[in-house]
Amino acid sequence: MLDLIIRKVNLPDGRKGFDIAIKDGAIVDVAANLKAKAKREIDATGRLASPPFVDSHFHMDTTLTYGQPRVNESGTLLEGIELWGELKPHLTVESIKARAMQFCHWAIARGTLAIRSHVDVSDDRLLAVNALLEVREEIKPYIDLQLVAFPQDGYFRYPASAANLERALDLGVDVVGGIPHFERTMAEGAASVKALCELAAERGLAVDMHCDESDDPLSRHIETLVFHTQRLGLQGRVTGSHLTSMHSMDNYYVSKLLPLMAEARVHVVANPLMNITLQGRHDTYPKRRGMTRVKELLEAGINVAFGHDGMMDPWYSLGSHDMIDVAHMGLHVGQMTGVKQMRRIFDTITYNGAKVLGLEGYGLEPGCNGDMVILQASTPQEALRLRPARLFVVRRGKVIAETPPVASRLELVNRTVEVDFRYP
Ligand code: FE2
């Protein structure tokens, strides 16, 4: 007897009317009209089954602090950093944990079961590190959580960051972070990239840096990151997050950069909600969009994933941790409205994110983990258009979240009309 069969699903690659069978936490069969029986059967009636959403870039230590101790009225990156500085002395392990757990519940309800969270190590008490290490263990049955040691106030600029970052790694934080554009000079930024890549190579860890989160076209730390990735044999294990300066770079320079990035197999994480909100703040009009060159990066064969980055925190006052919101914004900002382009956008919050995190057993093929989300939409494109209800969220063959289908009933003269926005 199987644990779960979900019948008549559409798959992200366009296959329709397939049944997915799960036993002992893993997918054992994906085929039309399976004869087998299961303890629980769900008729998906032609709705989309997707592997769970992946958030490749988040800050779980700052989330759900909106309004504490005050609201970021200007909405700028700098006021956000100031605000976080005001809040830091009042943090406790308990309050960080409680907020992070509440956030995880929101993520599960939205079908996101893998998250890479940066955690601030520019705090000598390492409160957030200790809190999120506990959250990582407690949430493990439901969410694959990876932590990045993130020197928010600079690796060199904040004197204790280097020691704190090593302590965080000793405690079990998974990935080496960085913020080269925030160091005092370009040279210090480049030196931080070198030092942090060497540290990762020494410890056999991955790297994920906030890199060139700036509108300055001369912020070129990605070049240095790619160079040390090659030099140290870190190909496939290094991620450049944000890379917003690439939006403003000279086209000729980018034409040299893209092949180097592809050769070093660096991953790119764009954060459309935050990039469109925070970048271009020094522009009058025209205003730059600030998001990195997602379309061109994908065309160059570079793995691009999306992150939510922040939610209800000093930098971003909106969101409910819906990765489809992120993809929806990304496709608009990146002008990726072609049919194939929208399909690739859906990958940025699913398969491409799984590559960034190096997840094992991710996907909807036999042998993969029994993890998925059933959406109230029939295709990835419709999901991007409707940002639909997550009808069922499945983890290792068990339904861990359910949301009833959403429809509006109109009471008009002499008739009742149901509207669910499906097309055709
Ligand atoms: Fe970030």
C-alpha cells in the first residue's frame, strides 16, 4: 500500500493528467492512470503539481520586526541599516526564534520548503546564529534551512566580524557570506572576497555573498568573486547574490563578464522585490530598475534563482513570503513575458533554487523526495498570473498544509456567477 497518490496533475514541463505515487517519503511512480491504491488519494483535477518553492535568499533574523522600534519611513537601504542597528541591542534568542518559527509557518503555507537564510554575524553575542541554529533543527521535518554567516556591517569594516564569522562556522552555520561593496574601499572589498573564498575552500564550504548591491557601475566585485572561484577550484559552489550593479554596467564590460561567470559556474540570486524597491534611489528620472540582468544571465547558461530577501522588516514592509510574488515581480522587472521566458522564471523559484542550495532528491521524478505543492492553477504561466492558492503542500508524502480553493460568488439580478479567473 502506498502512502499517497495525487491523481490527474499537470507537471511544470507541460505533461498533463499524470498520477504521482509516494511511498516511505519518496516518489515511486509518475504515470498516467496508476492502478495502485494508497492510504490517501487526492484528485487534483488537472491542477499543477510543482516541486516545493525554494527561497534562495532570505534574512530570517530580521523578519517580522516591522515597526520595531519604528517604521522605515524613507524606505531606503540606509535607513533600514540604521533601524536594524537600533533594534539589535534589544534582541533575544527567544524573540528571534519566535519570529523565525512564525515566518516558517507562513513559508510552509505558501509551499516553500527550502530556504537559504543569511544570518548577521556582526554581533559579538551571535544571538541570531544561536537562535537560527535551533530553528534549523526544529523545522527540519518540514523545511530544509541553510544558514549563511553574513557580516552585515562588513568583514573588515566591523573589526570583530572575521572572528565572529569563524565562530559561527564552528557552531555549524553552513555557508560563508560577505558584503564586499560595503567595505571601506574597493581594494578592501576585493580583499574580503579573497579572504572569504579562501576560508570556504579551507573548510570545504560554499560561498554566498551579497555582492555589488549597488547602482555603481564600477562596483565589480563579481569579477573578483569569479576569479577566486576559479583559482580555488570552487566551481559550482559559489553564489553572487543581488549583483544589482550589473544593471548599470557598461554593456561591453558585461559581454566580457558573462562568459567568465559561466566558466566558473557561479550561481546568481536576484531579489526582485527588494531590488526594485531599494535600487535607483539616487536617480531622479529616468529611474533605474536595479535588478541584475536575469534574461542575459540565463541566456549565457548561468544558473539564476530568486529570493524574497526580506519580509516585514527594516528594509521591506510588505509580503507574506509568497515566492510567486517574487517571480511575478521578477518577470515584470526583467521584461520576460515570452512563453518560454515565463517558464524559465518559474524555474528561478523551483529547480534553479534547488541547484543554488545543492538540494538532493529535488524534483518530481521517481526517486525524488515526496515533496510538492498543488496549486489552484493548471500551468506555471497561470500560476504566475494568478498567484493562486496552495491547495496542498506535501512533505515526504504527508500533506502538511491545505488551503481551500478560492472563488468569488457574484449575486447579480436573476443569476449567481462564480469567478475563478481561469482562462480560457
Ligand atoms: Fe540580503
